[in-house]
Amino acid sequence: MNVLVSLNIPDIGIEMMKEEGISVTKWTEDYPMPQDELLQKTQKYDALLSTMNYKLDADFLKANSHLQIISQFAVGYDNIDVETATNLGIPFANAPNSMTDATADTALALLLAASKNMFYLHKTIAKGEWKHFKPQGHLGVELKGKTLGIFGLGRIGLEFAKRCKGAYDMNIIYCNRSKNRQAENLLSAKKVSFDELLNESDIVSAHCALTDETKYTFDRSAFNKMRNTSIFINTARGAVHKEDDLIRALKNGEIWGAGLDVTDPEPMLPNNPLLDMENVAVTPHIGSATEEARNRMSVYAAQNIIAKYKGEPIPYLVNNEVLKK
């Protein structure tokens, strides 16, 4: 099996594949290869280890229907047309639970940074504006005992909720299609409607997958229903919120602050007004940016390909329907 690795991922997974006798070619630049170059290169390979940087749409997949497997160095997979991959008989797998703790920590860090105006105040130091103590200047808000509303209470949302409950004794509510019994047992979490989540939460944190159903869930209407003292956190996908509507809600005082690890579009333009707002913290999609998480992502993505190569069940297969093909 010849495998193309389309971005410069940690070598731990590369070495695992090589030890099994798999031939691996890795793109070693620290930027993604052009999409058209990827399209051409994959013609010569049996498998693709991809990342979220590339759009694996119907046209790409039809042009590469020979691929024996696509394994993604990520948990999310809104960049791939899974239905077309399944119809073409291409197994698609990901790396679930590899970045759960790292992303939950990022959400907590953004909440802390936004609640204390940290990013903005750091800039005032760099500009030479820190002159003296101001008893009523740049005040943040405390988090103890607040109500946390989780939109999409899966693995990452649960870990974030556990941190907020343990450190700040927060009341946990959540909006899901189904009940999360583990969260209810561990944290006394309560399942509520979306409107109840917006109305009752001091912090609203998005941890859902990006789908047609969740795209732009947090729009002008949603922000209008939130408390004017609330903080919005998004470590899921940028398109879960409508950025123009978020900017408007912050400017008009409809919500108090925001912490974003994901934006729409990505990368965010340097003149985006969110970057200059006092009670906003933005990071460049670093939810999985720890050595441990990135190594796990590399390992899990490699395990999928190794399993396919050895004729074993693919451990993190997404499109199980492909097995019927």
C-alpha cells in the first residue's frame, strides 16, 4: 500500500505505518499543498491520510475512486462528502477522542480570558497604556456559581462541563437531540430546549459538529435571546455562529463577551473588529494544539490505514455503510 500524507503531521503515526511495510510519502511543508496538486498526487496512491485543510468533495472523490481508504487527522469531517465516499466504496475514518482534553482546556482558557478581558489588556501593555491602577477600569466578571449551557454535549462538552463544575461549581444545562445520562449522573446536568438554553445560561458554549442542521445556529435571533451578561464560547466550528451577527450582538451589548477558537472564515482577517473588542478572546483554531493530542491524532489516523492494509476492522470508521458495498 502506498499512502500519501497531505500535511506535515507528527511522525509517530508515519513510523507506525512504515513498520508495517506500508510505503508513506509525507508533504513536509508547514502549509497545505494546493488543492489541485493534491487532486493530481492522489492519483498515484492507494490511500490518503488527509486533514481538514482540504475539500474532499464529490468531484475530488470521483476523480480518486481508486482510493482504498481515506483517514483523517481530525475528529470533525465536514470537509468531506461522506455520502459520495460511501457510494464509491471508499472507507472514511477519523481520529475521535484524540483531542477531547485539549479542546476542553481551550474552551476553559477562552472563558477565563474573555471574562477578565485578558487579551485586550495584554495589548494595552504592549501599547504602553498601562499607567496606573483604575478601580473601575476594564472590569471582568466572576464565574463561580454561574449557569453553563452546553450546545452539543458530547465528549468535549462533557469534559468542559466537568471543569466548570469542579472549579466553579457551575449549574450545568444542555441542549442535545438525546439525553446524556453520564452528564446527568455526574454533574446533575439538565436537558433543556434551545430557547431555554439561551435564556437561562450565563455562559453558552458550542461543542456540536457542523452539519446542515447546526450551521449558523447562533445567529441574530439566538443572540437576542441570550442574557446581556452572557458569554458565548465556540470551540466547535466557525460556521456554527454567524460572525456578523455576533459582532453586532457584542457592539450592541446584547451579550457581554465571547471566546472563539474557530471563526468564519478561517483564517480570520486581521482587521476583524472582534480582535479589538475588550471582552473578546480569539485564538487561531488551536483546540488540538498540544503534543499529546496531535500525537494521538497521528496514531489514530495511522491505525485506520494499518487496519485496512492488514484486512482488519477499521477502528474509527465513520461510514460503516461502506462495509455493505
